[in-house]
Amino acid sequence: MASAEAGTARDLRQDVRDARRIVVKIGSSSLTTAAGGLDADRVDALVDVLARHVAPAGGEAAGRQIVVVSSGAIAAGLAPLGLRRRPRDLARQQAAASVGQGLLVARYTASFARYGLRVGQVLLTSDDTSRRAHYRNAYRTLDQLLAMGAVPIVNENDTVATDEIRFGDNDRLAALVAHLVRAELLVLLSDVDGLYDGNPATAGTSLIEEVHGPRDLAGVEIGSVGRAGVGTGGMVTKVEAARIAAAAGIPVVLTSAVRVADALAGRHTGTYFHRTGRRSAGRLLWLAHASTPRGALVLDDGAVRAVVERRTSLLPAGLAGVEGEFSAGDPVELRDAAGRAVARGLVNFDAREIPRLIGRSTHDLARELGPAYEREVVHRDDLVLLRP
């Protein structure tokens, strides 16, 4: 049994060592001071490690492609704007992000330049990535940056994102970016060296070295706030991000920023989340995890069975009602008669058009309203089922 366990451990870290395209998420607490403002020494220390893995002459693991998902824009803008703490209101958060994002990218640019590496800034909102054309464009941009030897620095577009189109935290954004760029590994860096079975500051708690699935986390107390207090996430968001990535076939290492070298080298550090699923269709992961429904469509029982069991498109004949205000192309929930969300999809009609479609065949609608109405309300290619 001991030799089998040792073999599993070697294979586990071999996955990490073999990964060529990697997403590394860096939290605000690893880049800034608690009072706000960038810590140049911390940024440089992280870049020292990352650059060695990207640079052609960087050693055994050289030649890797690394995408950095970086928090820190709002935190970096606090001190320059005279703010003592992260503001609660969206307008001042966006103002801080506007100032801080430029400082953040400038710092990364200067730091990577020490190794002859260029960086490229990519700012995303969930709205950019749940729509088909925008999703393809985001992938092409990131893929081309990597092909040209640049290091993409990805962040949420905090300066323009509203509450309706925000990812909410960069941990989840990192998991989705890892899927978008077809990464082979996601590394989540924090101010804690891994996932513990309780508060790591409490005596008697232990590091969870491996997570094979949800059962391994049953009964685990997961904290909600990072120690430094300058970010939006905590261990809850990191575990959720790891779950999303693992379910999409991407292994995850969760550890502290000071152990990034060990993490990328495949040494045993932090918590390793095993793959729990396979890579799914690209945009559907974003639709499930990054979109905020703008409204809802109520389905009759027959339509629920068709959508959930037979994976068909939603036709007007299966509609029983509509809720909310939305436009064609927006994400909406598909609900059963009891109000339970069974799926999410991109709708092809405005909310104001839906009432006259309810319960009618596409043939009748085309004859009365024109050929533009002879189509699905939600096409199956733009629809993702939600877990019960």
C-alpha cells in the first residue's frame, strides 16, 4: 500500500511539472500593503519566479506559457487617492481601480522587462465572455499574446463593470481564464499556504494536502476573509474556483505566494485539487459560472423534459411565462413551473417580445410575424444545464 501511495504522489506532482500552459492567480495581499499601494519588492519577487519559467534560458521548466490573473488594482489605487481602506460604494471602487490598474501594469511591465519579457494587459467582464463572438475574441487575443512570448496580465475591468456584469472575485475569474486558454494547470496564490480543516491560526488544525472531490471537504470549516483585508475573496472563493477548474479537467495548486517556486516546480506544497471532470464546451462554463441572469423564462413540463433530458433547444411552444427585463443576447434562467432554475441560456428575443410567443409554434409565428420569428427562444448551443 505504501508504494502505491508513493506512486500516486509522484504522478500527482508530475502533472504539475508537465504542465506547459499555466494560469497563476495572484491576490491583492501578495502585491500590496495593508494600507493600500503596491509593494514593488513583492511584485519583483513573484516575477523573479514566473520569469524563470517563461524565459527560454530559464532552466528545466523553461518555455512554459504563463497567464497572470492579478488582483490589486483597487488596492493599488487606495493610497494615491488618499483612501485609508477599500471603499464600499462602486463609484469609488472604480475610481481606485482606474488609478491602480495603470500602476499595477506599469509595475509588472518594469519587473518582467528585467528578463526581456513583455506583458500585455487584458481586462475582462463576464459580459465579454458569455457571448459567443466576444468569447472567441478573448481566446484569440490571449492565445496570440502567448504565441508571441508575452505574459498576459488579466484582471476584471473594474473601471466599467457594473454589479450585473462583475465576476465578483478574481479567483473565479482565474478558473474561467484557465478554461478559456486551455491551461493545463491553475495555481492560486494567497496569504495562506493551503487549505486547512479549520482556522489555520487555531491550534490543532491540519493542512489538507489533496482534494479528490467534494467529499474530501465535507465538514471542513472554510474562512471567508483573507488576513490582509485588501481583497474581495477569501478561502471560500479559492475553493470554489478550484472546484470549477477541477470540474473542467484542470488540476489546481492552492498555496501561498512565497511558495510559488515550489508550486511551479511540482514540489509538494499547499493543497492539490485533482481533476474531477473533463473539459467542457468553452462558453458554457462561462455561462454557468460567470453570467448573471437578467430575467427568467418559465417552461411547461414538456419543455423542461425536452431541455433537461433530451438536451433540445427551447422553442416558443414550451414557454409558460416570462420574468424581468432583458434584451436579445442576454443570459436568462430557464425555470420549471415550481420556480426552480433548471438551465441558463442566451435568449434570442427581447423580454417585451416573449408574451406573444408563449405557447405558439414557430411555423405560426413566422406566418404571422415574419421569418425572423421562426427560430428558437434559446438555442441548445447557447444553453447550459444547472446542477440540482
